[in-house]
Amino acid sequence: MRIQVAIIGGGPSGLLLGQLLHRQGIETVILERQTRDHVLGRIRAGILEKGTASLMREAGVADRMERECLIHDGIMLSYGNDPFEINFRQLIQSSVIVYGQTELTYDLYHAREANNAKTVFGVEEVRLYNLDRPSPYVTYRHRGQDRHIDCDFIAGCDGFHGISRQSVPRSIRREYEKVYPFGWLGILSETPPVNDELIYASSERGFALCSMRNPNLSRYYIQCALSDTVHEWSDNDFWDELRRRIPASKAEALVTGPSIEKSIAPLRSFVTEPMHWGRLFLCGDAAHIVPPTGAKGLNTAVSDVNYLYLALIAHFQEGDNEGLDRYSEQALLRVWKAERFSWWFTNLMHRFPDQSQFDRKMQRAEITFLRDSTSAQTVMAQNYVGLPY
């Protein structure tokens, strides 16, 4: 097979890149290790920055998002029983939307199938070759048969554990990582959200987040030990602990029900540099990970897609390679800003095992400063809604 761009990974970043390129007449193939149902079964974040929503519109896949999304003009923060709001609309005349990553991925798959664009599921033993030469190629096994794809470029959208980042020589790669000493226990329940806006809560018992997917589907998280397992947490235990960590007025209003999904996610900050080597370009989790505080993971992947999509268009349509040459530099400038925000917000809201009383006083002082300072709230709103590309 001969194709212009081979995309490794059929998650939202690979799908969005493929859809944007298809609309410009550039042929792609997507290789995905899992099945379509498995990809759509992943429970992920649902907060979309304004830039992500705009790129979905540019890709022609925003109709259902526009009809079903929830517009959020702010968030609520609390320290103990002291809640306050940060109103994005008042501060910066902007907002975010809530639209589940599963729904976004479904829309992108639907568009790809309607376009008869090629997606291969269940691939094994993917290998990337000639990355530093003008004629890269990909090999893989599918249904017991060896396959070969010649291409002009390869987009590595296959996540943290994928082959793409590992294909960059260790002598070239530099990796930066911080592993946090706790995780998030999350549940999904068919219950109405406890608040119109998201609640980020810091308490003496640890962090909690009240989020939602739609008016009848809620997503809740509590900070937990890395040694915890989901089997140790009954639904009742979870609801009781959540009530202890959020403001009393919200705890009283909380509607509970059986969980329909329960999982524990570790927290990590990670960046690899460069994000470009030869004819290989890394996007999303293949190049960087952020803790989920502030919901920057998917949105940062989409900003990578934006830079790579524009660079590939300039190459194929105008013969201009400046965007490709500067892809890593441009993407990393925004990646590190997102990393900073997620790191700051995580440190602000969580309890750390080795935290001193002085550290807690500093957290309290910073949250209080945020509550009382319009300037501080404006900076937070700008980062939360999404920095410009």
C-alpha cells in the first residue's frame, strides 16, 4: 500500500488528524491495535477548550457536539467548606464545553467511515522504518498476514505505551517526568450532577472533583492512595468520602446511585523532546502526559494536531516545509505551558504524603489569594479555557 500519511493510533488525536487531512484531499491510513468497540469503551475527560471545539468545527464533525454539549462559563473551587466561583465569561468573555471524549471519538469514527477512509483495527507488531530518510515505511501483522505501507510521513498518535516514541533513538530523545504519589478513584453514575459547574475541592482528607457528561450522567473523582484498588471501594464508601470532601451545601444536594464504571488512574507529568524526528511526528500522549487536574490531556493533543495538520497542508499544497521543520518547537511551547498549569493546579488542590503544616498553610494562602484576586482568576481562566495556538 502507498499512502501520503500513515497514522499510528486510532484514538481522538489520530482520528481528528485523519479527518482534517481528508478534507484537504490528503490520503491517510489509521492503524489501531485495539478494536473499534474497545476504543469507544474508554472513559476519558469531557472538557473541551475553545480551540478544540473550533478544530472539531473545521473538521466538519461538530454538529452533534453543538446540539448536545454543555456550555460551562466557569468552575467552583473550595478549600474545606469555603467555596467560590471563577467565572470565565465575566473574566475573559469565553467558556469551555463539556462533551465526552467517547462521544467525540464516535463522531470522528462515523465521519471516517462515511468518507470510506481506511482504518485497520487489531494490528500487531507495528514497526517503523527509514524514519530519517525520504521514504519511510510501516510494517505490521493483521489477521495473521504481514503488511507493508509506504508513505511520505508518519504521525505517532499511539499513546504513552505505543511504538512511535520508542522509534526515536535514545541518543536523540530526552524525557522529563514527575510521578505523583497518589491516584484518582473515579466513578460514572446515571445521576444528575451535583452542581451546574465543575467543583474542584481541596480538603484535609484530600482532593475531590465533581464533573458530568450530560444532565443525567455524572463523573466524580476522589484522591486515593496508589496502593488502593477499586475492589476496596464500595459505591457507598465512595459516596460517603466524596461528601466529606466537598462543601456541605453540595454534599447535602448530592444524588447518589450505583456506579456504571469505576477505575483508578495514577497521575503523571511527562514530556519527551523532540516531538519530531525525520519523517515521524509525535502527537498527544505519545509525546506528553499531564495529570487530569484541569483536563488538558485531550486538549493538548488537539493542539499538536493543529500544528501538524497545518504543516502537512503547507507541505503537500505549497511545497513549504517550514511548519514541519518547526513542528516540535511550536508544539512544545504550548505543551510546556499546559504542563505548568496542570502541575500548578495539582499541587494547589491535593494532599501530599510528606506535606508539612507549613505546606498546607501555603496552599490555603494561595487558594485564598485566588479567591480574592481578579487578576489571579483571570490568569487561571485564560489557562483553563485554553491558551491560543
